[in-house]
Amino acid sequence: MARFLDMLAETDLPTLLGTMMTEAAAREGVATNVVHADTTSKSVQGLYEDENDEYDLSITQGYSRDGNRHLNQFQIGLAVNREGVPVLGDIFDGNTSDTTWNTELIGELRQRLAADEPPVYVADSAVMCEDSLDEAAAEGISIISRLPRTYSAVDALIDRAWEDNDWTDLGKFVNDEDDEDAASYQIQTFQHLISGHDLRCVVVHSSTLDGRTKRRIDNNLDSTEEDLEDAVGQLTDRSFACEPDAREAWETWLDDHDDPCFEFDAEIVKTEQKKSRDKPGRPPKEWDPYETVYKIAASVQRDAAAIAHRKKRESCFVVVTSLADDDEWPAEQVLREYKEQQAVERRFPVVKDPKRVGPVFLDRPDRVEALGYVLLMALLVYSLIERRARAALMNADEPMQLSGGPTSYRPTGRRVLERFENMRVVRIDGQRDLPSNVEVPERVLEFLDLDVTIYGVEPEA
């Protein structure tokens, strides 16, 4: 294995992988007019400190998608088409930012895809930086992405959308309209200048709030409510000599603690309280032990309507695109294409799942890099197997039988490969043969446009 990786490391691995992917796309008829790109990290054991200068790949600490920030890592960059077939892949340094990788890939995209026409580049919010947008404009490449909330334009556009309230209802983006958990979408479109580029901004309102955002809002409300109740308690303990002083104190407190998700009620109350004496001994005969003071009786409660509106705003996001042709690329299609970003996200578990790929125990960065490219080659084959099976099943009368009993018209590559786990090859008198007690998945082989000759045996007459 090590010698094989050494041989691979001596080749131009990016060119080798690129050639394989380009040839596969041409032979299989894989469309590359739209590509979805993303990155992930792969953690490794070991230091690799003394050898980083000797090799192209720097295995070092960086932002870990696995949460293993104490481990060194390398990164995997991947671009796929709508069907999830890899069309570009990179193994790169563990501390390279997504922004840098996106910018470099955009600059090389047309050449690496051997594309006559510039493709549409779909990526997450890491591509939304001035360098990437400038590079895309220079290369004539159109971008679809999500505007990160670090941009002030996000709040401005969402506020404008709610102010205009001119939503276009798109419904659910699933085949099964009876799926109660599926989100339905509404959109509004605006033009806005982002990092010097006039972009089409699609404000999207989802009927469902994702779980992480909902938990964040609920936790924030709980924490804020607790802080406000403590602050109200401290305020109500204070006494004031006159009503104007109490009212001024309340207004000052309200300025410091006002929150749109909470309602505040307050009343200035005149009351009597016992005086405290600084001097010891018997008080004077004319001394009045009580004095008139003013207190603030205040309460805080959640504003249900305001909270509902906040959750509505938080369920909005902004998809941006440099595609100017609204007829060829209407706003709905832009959103649908962005939602297909999961096509690339679903591929990363294939190269990271410990059931498929164990820990990386290699002592040199060049071998780690070679292994990374082997994983991308395997992912290409895996994806083509899935694509062939699904394409064949589109016109099939019956679904494919999966291992364990269920059936499907859209099996994953894993479920297809499971049908071959029991296959065995034996040698009889020097000839390869399939045991008689092994059930050959003939129908699955037909879906893949293959036959038993892939096992080195002759098909039965």
C-alpha cells in the first residue's frame, strides 16, 4: 500500500484526478453547467511538524468540521453537479480558509472543467467575499450563494421585505405535498450592491424555523427574561424621596433594559417606611419614625406577538446571485438551485465515514495526500454507480430490491453496493467461477450496464 501511494505521489495528482473526472463526465453524459462546491476536513493522528516544508501538503491544525481542533488535519474540496457526481476535487492544506479555496477554484474553473460556456457556481456563504466576487466577474462565472448575516444588507433586505409584504408563495419543495414537516417558501426579490457588485437578492421566508435557530432564540429569551427579572427586582427595592425622582429612575432603567420581545409595566407607588437612625440612643420626642417614600412597582412579561415576529424574521435568509437574466433564471429557480447544495454535502460522509474509511495512519504528508486523492477517485466511482442505478430505475416498472427487504426507485450508492457484499469468487482448476450458492444480483448488474465478467468469469450461455 505504501509503495502504491509513493508511486501516486510522484505523479501530478490534481491533473490525474481532473482527467479522470473530465473523461467520466464526457462518457457518462454528466452535465457540468452548474456545479455545487464545498469543503470539509479530515483529522489525522500525528504531528507532521518536521516534514511540512518538504511536501506540498501542509498537515496542520485549522478549523475542524469534526470538532477535533486538537488534531492536525488536511482538507478536501469538492465540486459536484446536481446529481452529486464529482466534477472537481482537491486535497489542500489543513489551515487554508474556505474563502481562499473558493477564490482559487473560481479562477481555474473553466479550464479544469474544459467547459465552453462558464458554469454557474453554487457555494455556501464563504464565497461571498470581495475577492471571490471579483474573480467570478473577471472569469464570467455566475454565482449563487447565501448572504451571511455578518453583512448589514441581510437585516436591511429582510426589513424591506416585511415592510413591502409582497411575497410570492412557492409552496413546498418536495414531491410529497402531504409531508407536514416540509417547509414551504415565500420570496421577494431586490437588487442590492454587495462588495461593489450589483446582485439579485432573493429574500426567502421559510414556514419552519430550523432547530438550531429555534433553540438559540429560546435560550436567548430565557436568559434575557432571567436578567430582566433580576434587574426589576433590584429596581423595586429602591426608594425615592419624590415621585419625579422615581419616574426619572424608571425611564433611565427602561432605556438601559428595553427589549422588543418583552413588555414592561410600571406604577409609581407612594408609601410609608420606617426611618433608620444613624445615632444611637433614645430618639428625640418630636422624631417621626416613619417617612413618605416613592417606590416603583414594575413587572416584565414576554410579548408573544413580538416574539412571533422575531421568529418570522429569523426564519428568513437571503440568497444572492449574479445571474442577471430573470427569464432564464427566475428567482424560484435560483432558490431551488441553492437548496440543491446538499448534493455536495451528502458526498462528504462517503469519504469520512469511519465504517468506510478508517483512521489515517500514514507517516508522510505525500502519502496522506495520495490517499486523499484515492478517496476522491473512489467517490467518483461510487457516485457513478448511484447515478446509473437511479437513471435505469426511472423507467423501471418495479423498484430495486435492497438488502434487508425494502425497495427503492432512488437507491443510494451504499445501498446498491450492499447488494454485492455476499459475492464470492472461487478458483476451480485454475479457472475463476462463482459458487452455485451465491445469488448474483443480475438485475442490479443490468441497471449498472455490467455483467458477471467484472468478476473475471464468463457469463452463462
